[in-house]
Amino acid sequence: MAIFKYKAKDGPKNIEGTVDAQSREEAIEKINDMGYLPVRIEAATDSGPDKGVASRHLFAPRVKSKDVTIFSRQLASFVKSGVPILRGLSIISEQAENPAFRAILGEIRNEIKEGTSFSATLRKYPKIFPPLYVAMVNSGESSGNLHEVLLRIANHRQKQEAIVNRVRSALAYPALMTLVGGGTIFFMLTFVMPRLMRIFARMEQDLPAPTKFLLSISSALQHGWMWLLLGLIVVIVMVRQGAKTKAQRSFISYLKLHMPILGPFYYKSELAQFSRTLELLINSSIPILKAIKVAVPILNNSVIQDELMKSYKDLEEGSSFGKSLAQSEVFPKFMTSLIIVGEESGRLDEALGEIASTYERDTDEAIKVMTSLLEPILILVMGLIVGFIVVAMLLPIFEINMMAN
């Protein structure tokens, strides 16, 4: 990822900031997705705001999502109580435990003091305050309801963090069991089996097929563990880099949607995230066209993103957003029907809220079912593998006993 500095138009206003992208073309695309008209883009040669803070706090912990959520809720309380935003930022920054976040809040306060708007200042820290956050804060500043917008942001982030924490806590025990079980199997194949091989070699007899198979795996692990480790590192690097071309992203996104068992869960999670985000933006008095443009990049699936952008263009030309979505095979009839009704009744935000709540419930139930099934499945798989290893090791001994009798 490279950092690009840009100058863009937000209506009559000129704005400047930085964006992370693989190329200049992707940077332009991201700036357009934020609802701005790019004027100048160049690779950053000096350290931007985020980079400067990181260099001053090289060993400081990174800014966590929870830090931003707490900050949003605290600032909402201060603004609602009539405390000036500069004073509120000073108090919050003094109480912040994370030194990197404390420094960022200090820089935000200084820039606001010099006349920069709150939303324009946040825009300079895209890794901490994403476009959704900035757009909602900008709307809150314009409408005079900044405290309500900040509270909505905090509640939304808190719900998202709760889902992530539930998944992590549910996967903690299965992950530990997988690690211990995998380590045990690796130890048996690389330490126990080589010693048995010496015994079997002295017998000078034909070994059973399961034992031969196990010995071949043991030999491969002993002599090829470096290649296995190298392959694992390559896979991790490739996953972290992600798909670079649009064709690669589309192919991976298609596979994610059609995965057995996990595909429907991932699909509903994406639809819930889009619906909830769009509801938040519309409730914050952001125009529907700009709200869609801000909400779409939040999704991780390019197939769904492409279909939403097609509907966005239809809406831009005067068509119905819901009817355009209904023409696509990607979106379920339940979702498109509610959006059409919401558009016709003027209650699109309520329709989106209902869609999001439904898919969030489905996603939550799917998480519970998957995590409850994962533990017994892992126990069964580990038991079968260990059982196969034990049987394969004992079969030659049984054959010797039978020959002796």
C-alpha cells in the first residue's frame, strides 16, 4: 500500500488529505467513492498526520476501534452538555490511555483552534476515522445535531465490536484445541514415528498400507518442514496483500459468496452492514446519492459493490433505487421489496433498519450455531486423526503377534 496526497473539491470547498491505495488509479477511485472531485493527486513524499504520529510513538500501541468508540461517546456527552468542542477534546485527550491517540487528539484540537472544521480535520486521519465517520460528522456540523450523530456513531461501532468480540470469544477455545491437537500430531509424526521406523526396519517384513502411508507423511515432514514453513509464509503474505486487480477481487468475492456453509453467513453479514450504514447516513440528513457512495466502499465484496453502483447510477438518472436492485440477481426479494416500499412511503430509513435488524439476527444465530458445532467437529476430526496414527503404529505389532501364534 502507498500513501497518496490529494487535493479535491467538496462542492465549493477545497479539501486536502491522504488516502492509502495500491496505485494512482485506485486512489482516484477511492476519492470519488468519498464523494469528492479529485483535483491533484501525488505520492506522499513526507509523513502525513498518521505517519507523523506513528514516528513519534514508534513503540506505542495502535489506535484501537474501541478507543474511537469511547471517544465518540464522550465527545457526544460533552457537546450535548454545552461544553465547547475544544474544551471537550482537551479533557478527552488528557484522559486517553493510548499515547498515540492522545497525540492525534491534540493535533485535531490544534487544527480546529486554527480554524479548520472538525470533519475536515478528521478527514486527515482516514485509518482512524473512515469516510463514513467523517461524512456523518460533517452532516452533524451542518445540521447542528453533532451530539446526536456522534451518539449514533458510537452505538453503531459498539454493536459491530460486540459481534466481533462474540466471534473471537467463541473461537478462542476451538483455536486453542486446534493448536494443541496439531502440535501433538506433529510431535507424534516427527518424533515418535522415526523411532518406530527403526524397529520396523529391523523386522524386515512388509508393513501394512496405513503404516506405509503414515511413514511417508512422517518422512515428508522431517525432510520438508522448511518447505512447508516457507509455503505457509507465502500464503500468509499473499492473503495480507490481497487481490490487486479488479478481476482478482471479483473472483475472490464470487468464491466468498458461494462458499458452502460460510457463504450465506458472509452474504447476510454484508447486506446487514450496508443496510445499517445507509440507514445511519440517511438519519444523519445526508442525501441518498452521497449516502450510497459513502456506504458502498465499506463493504468487502466487490460483486455486491458493483451491483450497488449500477443501482446508484440508475438512481442518479432518476430511476428507483429499490427497483434497480430488484433487477439484479445478487439481492434477495425481501430486501428489494422493503426498499421499494420505503421509497414509496418516504420511510426508507425505517425499511433499511428493518432489513439490517433481520440480517443481523440471522447472522447472530448463524454465529451461535457455527461456534456450537465447531467444537464437537474439531474433537471428532482430531480424534479420527490421532486414532488413525495409533492404529497405523500398532498394526505391525498385531501382525507380529499373529505370526508368532
